[in-house]
Amino acid sequence: MNRNLGRLKKFEPEKENLLEEILRGFNKPQKELPSKLFYDERGSALFDEICELNEYYLTRTETSIMLDNIEDICSVLGNKCLLIELGSGSSRKIRLLLTGLQDPAGYVPIDISEEHLINSVNALAKDYPSLRIFPVYADYTQPLNLPNFEFSHSKKAVYYPGSTIGNFEPKYAAKFLNRIANRLGRENGLLIGIDLKKDNKTLEDAYNDKKGVTADFNLNILRRLNRELGTDFNMDNWKHHAFYNRNEGRIEMHLISLSDQTVHLNGSSITFVKNETILTEYSYKYSVEDFKDLISDAYDLEKVWTDKENRFGILYFTVK
């Protein structure tokens, strides 16, 4: 093991709790599955592939904003900043910060895909041999205790890229980020990406790519349930569907049942009628002002960086 790489800290989700969560979702009038189930090893790899698609503007736009403003972003974070990344994935964007920062105190990547996390931190440890890395395998939406850091840092900053905050309904997003603020403490930072409101076609194309990678990513959630929890979803009986709900300001991703069918899970039978859907993800879109107001109880907005077309925003907040 690389000397700068700390031991993996695990907060593995309990299987029974996950079963209860899934069954609760299937018993709702609009059946649903938690989007965190997307990110097994295959799902994480598929999402990396999505990020390279022509239609999926989000990743390249966010990356271009960072490249154009990296000195300013790093100056706001300051020297000896401890970076905590939520949903680190392949850790691509964090490299821009780690390269640009002056003497970062350490990096704490938190991800729900253990295999993806291990692969990423091993590569980072080799490429940044002086950087202390403390990986955490966890569902970061649940309460967890971070490792004890026995070294000095000027401040902590949570890095939450990719507009993943949009997967939460606004009230829950505010509650979740307020909880993060309480853990961070006053004057620590939040660097977050948000997808901005725009025309329907651009949004819907991003979630319905011509190659069908997003469809495969969406359907993979059922494959995972079959493999890990013993469900018997017939993959030929389901179809990906994504659309922009302008009234709610969100993309909705669904899986459509192509026939009347019954699926079994842990002794329970779940029936689906033809054309009934399982909701797998929301992706809310915001204006900068809307998002600022959403979390204004806990945070002050300090800086905003956007692209020329105003498609995506990177925002820096401090905890009040």
C-alpha cells in the first residue's frame, strides 16, 4: 500500500435496511427505487461512459468551468484545505483541484461503490505521493463519522460536483446540506455543482443518448437487484424512459413495465401492470438564486462560476 493512502474506512449499508427501503418504495402509489442503487461497479463504469457522451453536456461543461477558473477556485479554498468529496466516483475532477491547490492538507473521497473507490484512490495515491488520502466507503446520505485527522488543516471544504444534489427533492436537499453544515462547523466551505435551468431538448437529450448508455445504466439497477437481493426481474420486460417535468423543474428517469408481471423479493410479491413505471431518479435543475435561497439558513454564497451559455454553475458557500 502507498504510504500516503490511509486504510479504507467502511460504513457498509445494512442489507436488511436496504430491503426495507426497497419494499417501502415498491409499496408507494408511484413505485420507486433509491438512485444510490445505480452505483455498483458496473453502474459506476457506465456512468463514467455517460460523462463522455456528446449529449451529456454536464460533465464537460463543469470541467471547462473549472479549467477556466481553477486559480480563482483554488484561491478561495486556500492553503492547507482538507477536501472531502461526496460521491467521488472515478475522481477525475478532483485532480484539477489537487493539482491547483497550494499544499492541500488531505483528501477524503466518500463513495458507495467500494470497488470503484479502491481503484480510484490507488491511482491517486501514486500520482500525488505527498497527498494524504483517507478513503471512506459509505452511503454519504446517511449519518456517518469521518476519520480522525491527526494533522493540521486551515479549513475543511466539502466538494460535491456533478449536480448530484439535484437527485434530491429540494426540501430533502436543504435538510441534507444543513446536516453537512453542522458537521463542518462555521466558516468551513461547500464547493458544489448545480445544473441550471434551460430548454427541454438539451435536458432531455442528455438523459436519452443515441447509444443507449443511459438506458443501460438505468436498467442496470434491476440487474443489481437480481444479483444481490435475489429478485427475478425479466430484463426484456422493462424499458428506459426519461423526460423533463417543467412544472417541477426536474428530469425524471423511469423504468416502464412492458407487460403485466409479478416480481418477487424476500418473500414478497410485487405486481406491475403494463405501462406502470418505477421511478429511479429525479434530477432537479436550479437557478443560482433559487439554490442560494434553498440553503440560505445554513450557508452564505461567496462565489459563482458559470459557462458562457449559463448551462451549469459551480458555487462556493461558507457555513454560517
